[in-house]
Amino acid sequence: MECSWVGAIRVLAFGGALLCQVHPAFAQDVAAAEALFREGRALMDKGEYAVACKKLAESQRLDASSGTLLNLASCHEKEGRTATAWAEYLAAARLAKTQGRPDRADEARKQAAELEPKLSYLTINVAKKVPGLEIRRGDVKLEASTLGSKLPTDPGAHEITITAPGHESLTMQVSVGSDGDAQTLSVPALRKASGAAPPNTSPQPVAEAPMPPRAPSNKPPEADGGSQTLAYVVGGVGVAALAVGSVFGVMALSSYGKAEDACPSHQGCDSAATDNRDKAGTQANIANVGIGLGIVGIGVGAVLLLTGSNDSAASAAPAAAQRSGVRVSAAGSASHFGFDFGGSF
């Protein structure tokens, strides 16, 4: 029980330390957000909506809250920016749901539903779409998918800017009324800029920079990647063959030893001794071939690695074998068994 109390005290102390170590910048942001929220609410009560909305917007940026966003939407509604307020009511409903405030979510959805019949709309139609066409409503860039759609828009005058590469830009003005007004703006085809070439969308070849001259080197030429790879492969096969040959050589010695122990006189031997002696001869032959191929393979790999010539690969094996003069033999008889290695490199 004492250990349990000690553990609980440690957990509480650790949690308290974490709560005390709040990041100073975050704490300042929260404090500033609270101060701006209170100022914004006071300005709303005085009817100074333009300044109040800016205070509330900055408070929401510093510390996002469904309550602040709900007040900001109400401020924009009173300011006459119905489309902005409607979007903020919907966003406040979603945020309140994630923050576990169903009461605020219901209130935000209610306000959005009451405001929706008062929304004004703007539809922008483009006579001819050209590559790179870009349309902005004030500072807001409109996506291509919104063109031709009836979009909620704040009442008032709006500046529409249309640009495209190789064409003259166009600026148009449109005024949207309140209480459900709907306007349509038709954008004419843009005129091509004088002297402007049509945009080329095909990929252009990229010029390769000339390779700088290679400085002379006194080092011997190194083997290229292909020769090195072939050298390692041939050498690896040689090592594997040498290992196999050595294993069979050891097995041959073991078989011969068993035959020698069973019948040292080599006369009148039973079938087991005779079989071991025959098995030793077969294993010796395999060892002879494996060790011979292994030495030749290692020699060929060394030649390829040193010369680095792909052209010499075809003749390297027989040439290396001839140059090395390898002689490997293994023999077994009734009175003698062993290996004989010889040659020159």
C-alpha cells in the first residue's frame, strides 16, 4: 500500500510540473486572444462592427474557438457580409462539434439556416477558356470548377480580374445587391497580347552541359563496372567450387580412413571396407574437379579485375589456366590415398 501511495504522489507531481511548464509564447497568444475578444464584444455593443470584426478575427487566429467564431459570424452578419457570416456559422458548428460543445453547434446551425434565405449570389461565365486562365474576385482566387456556378457572395461592389499567359488582362466591376440578389457576369474572350507568342505547352528539350575535359592521370586505368562485376562473379564461382572441392576432399579422406581401419591389410576385406574405399575414390575425383575449377576461377577473376577488359573475358579462362599451369590430382589405391597439387603462376 505504501508503494502505491508513493507512485500516485509521483504521478501527481509529474502532472503538476507539466501543467506549470506552459510555453510562454502560447500563453501570451491565449492572453492576447482573450483581450481582443473582449474588445471586439464591447465594440459590437457600441455598433462599431468594422473594427469589432477585425478584433474578433485576430482573436480567432491566435486561439481558435467555436465561441469566438460564432461571435465573429454574428459581427459579419451585422456588418452586412452575409456570405462570409453564413460560411463562418457553418464552420463554427463543425468546430463546436469537435470541441464537445453540442449547444454551440446547434446554435451555429440555427443561425446559418436563418441567414441562408438572405444570401446574395454571383455567377461568373467565361466565353472562352484558355490555358493558364486565372480569375480573382478581389483577393480571392476562384477555382476553375466554380466558374459557371451560383456562388454566395457578400453584397456590394466587387472587382473581377481575369488574366492568362500571352493575353491582355481584363478587369471588370460587378455590384451585388442584398436580400437574395443574384448577378451574372459574362467574361468575354481575352485578346492576345501584341507580339506575344502562343503558349507552348509541349516539353522543351533540355540542353546538356558539355562535359569538362578529363585531367590526365598517371594512375593505371581502372576496370569498368562490367568487367568488375564479371570479375567478382567468376571469382565468386571459383571460391564456391574450391569450397566444394575441399569438402569432398575431406569426405574422401574420411571414407578412406574408415576403409583403412576396417581392413588394414587390403586383402580379404568385407563389403563395408570395399564400399568405403570405392566411395573414397569417387569423392576424390569430385574434389579433384572442384579444386581445379576453383583455382582457375579465382585466377580468371583476378585477371579480369586487374585488366578491366571485357574483351578478354572470353579468353581469360583458358589463358589463365594455361598460364597458371595448374595441376591438381587426387588418387586412392589399396595402399595409398592423397592429393597432389602443382603448377606455376
